[in-house]
Amino acid sequence: MSKAKVTTTEADPSFSDWLKGRIRFGLADDCVILFVPSHARDKTRLKDQAEWASQALDLMGKLYGGATGFSELCGIWRDDENGGQLLTDAPIMIQSLARREDVEDQAKIGELANFLKRMGKKTNQGAVAVVFNNAIHFISKYD
């Protein structure tokens, strides 16, 4: 299995450039997954996780034609910027099976990235994750 490589002059490739290099070509549809965290970086429980999940479902439905939310998950994240502290989480996973043209649409990429950045900033995350097919991308710069 070969891995696509994105060449860019920037240290941190744009979300769009990263995505173009990661999509597995030849498939008719793509899988897009994002995670809504349950806790902030300081380990406090988010009071608005359900609202973020609802917004994510609405957005993924709008962008990709539908979405499914999966709750009752457990996870852990190593916060390397805080001495490798392990942070437990009970995320809600939102998944869409999307047409390739929707996944590659620049306006839709921008809308998804803006949502993820807003969620990451408002919920005080070290990073938020989005998965396209079998490749994960972490967004940690929210400006």
C-alpha cells in the first residue's frame, strides 16, 4: 500500500493541501470522521458536548448528505505540550460516507475546517482530529 506525499514549502501544509495528498483515489465514496470531545484540556467536563455533536451532525449532513453519531466511546490523548500528560475522553464520533466531489469541494473543506477550529478553540483542546478514509489530520492552530 503506497502512501501519498504532499510537498509544500510551508512547515504546516494547509488543510486543503493535506487532504488532496491523503484521499485514496479510485474509490467512488469517501469516509469523513470527526470527534467531539467530552473534556477540555484542563480535564473539566464539557457542558455543551451534545450541542457540539448536534452542530457537527448538521454540518456533515449539509456538506456530505448525511451523518451518523456514535456515543459511548472512550479514548485517551497524550498531551505532548503538557509533559505527555494522558487525558481521558468520551468523545462522540460523527461519520459521513461522502461523494468524492463533495469531499474535494474547496468551500466545503473550508467550512469543515472552520467548524473544527472553532470547536477546538471554544472547547480548549490541544488538537482536534478529522479522518479522511484511513488518514487522520490533527488541527491545533485555531486562528
